[in-house]
Amino acid sequence: MLREKLGWLIAKQPVEESCRLSTDRRTGAASHLKAPSLKRIEPVLEAEVITWLGRESEGRDGETFKVELLDQNDRTETGYVKLTSDPRKVIAELAAAQVGRALDLRIPRPYMALLDTNKIPGDFDSKFARKGHMLCFASRQAGQLSYSLERALRQPTSEQSVAIEKSFDLDGTIAFDELIANADRNQGNIIYAPDSKQVWLIDHGRALTGEYWAAWGLDDPAIDVGNELAEKHRRDWDEARRRKVLATAQKLVTNCAALCLDDLDKEGHYAKIDSETDRRQIAAFLKDRIQHTVPLLCKRLQIAQLPLQQP
């Protein structure tokens, strides 16, 4: 079984009790949200890479391969696995996927994948080959055929343009990237699946303080890491359009405040990937980040006065 194979890496970590009444970390005041009303965050399943289908790309964050996955419930899934030497990028991918999916953003189902690098085909020319077992981030494929929004918009048909405009939540993506401190959003990591006519968000390995990897940065929830989509469109938007983005951000952080963020990584994956990372630190960072998301966007969109009340 897959769990038995993972067992040699680390013993199963103890799991805290489920989410209690949330508390403002700065004032100590209990939130008006009661635990039973909080939305649950779905668990991240374990999976094993059983078939290597092809090499997709190589970027600054590592290598990506198309694979067949076998999950802990003995179900097979076609998806993608990312190999990186930085365990924090794996953790950031998992955390961002859990939060984003709980907020109803279109993000492919994540997995913590176990793979044997000795089985990577030689013609894939991977720098990770023959390095033993690795724990990696994997995700379900967005569609039978999918490609980047950058490619889809080069010469789009009228049907594609309509589908992308209808499916892609630009304002929600901007707000989400600000919430998770994601400094690496571009049209290359937004995916269009023509079979379903849907747009998906991928590649969150530089979320949770973006480029500030040396310090990890989880002690500063007000950190400004940049927001490429917001900054790209800011100059073309009038104030009414900018306030529309802020209204979307306000709704998103209100929904995030209703999440039980203490449910992040209840399976104990982070400790298996990096023993120095405490899942409670990431949950605390995101809880505090809720209070800073709209003010950061106000500054970024050059709206001087905060027009919305924080949750």
C-alpha cells in the first residue's frame, strides 16, 4: 500500500484537534464565526507515480512531467508532477491549492506524490534521475488537452475568446495572489482547457512570501511581494474598475475568514517534506494576511482611502 511505502520516510505526525473558535491574534478577541459554521478544507491525498508519460517543461522552480498517479484509495489519475530541490516550494504548492480550492477557485486537485527517481526514463534527461525516492507536488491534469493562456491568446478564435472571458476570473485571481503572497503569476501559469472551456490556475511554488525564501518571511503577514496581474492592468483601469477589484478582494477575504485554516495539512505532509516547517506557522500567516490583503491592493491600485471594511 502507498501509506506503507511512505512510512519509511517519517512516522505519521500527530494531528491537533479540529478547528476551534477562531481568535484575532493581535487582540485576543474571539471571532463571531463559530467552529461548526466554518467551511472545511479538503485533505491532500497521497499518490505514487506509476507511469512516466513525458517531460513537459523546465523552469526556475524545477522540472515538470506528465505522469500516471495511483492515489491512496487505489484510483489512477493522469496528472503532472513537479520535481524541485526546494521543499518549501512543494509546501507552498500544497497550501495554496488547499486554500484556493476551498475558496472555489479553479485549481487542479493536488497530491503529495512519492516517486522513485531511479525510474525516470533516461531520455527525459532529468537532473533528479537516480537520486532515490522523493516527495513532490503533483496535480490532476486540467483537461484532456490544455495549454497556457499565453499560447491560447496568441491567435484565439472568437469561440476561445468568449470562453476565456467567461471562465477566467481576473479579479478573483488578483485577490487570491495578494492573499497568498504569490509573486509569480503570469499567463504561462494560467491554463486553458478547450474541452471544458475552463481556465485553471497552477504553479504556486512561490506563494507564501514569494521571493523572500532566504528568510521564509512567515513572521511578516504584511509583506509586499508584488502582484503581476494587478500591476499589469492598473494603468488601464479607471477608479471604478479598480474598486471592482477591491470589492472582489473583500468578498474573497471574508470567505477566507470563514475557512478553518487550522485544517491545513492535517495529514502531516509538511513535516515529511521539511521537518523545519510547522503547518501552524503557515495557517497563522494566512489568518493575519486576511487583514492585509485589501489594504495592500488599495496601495497597489493607487486608491488612497480604504473603501471597504475588513472582516
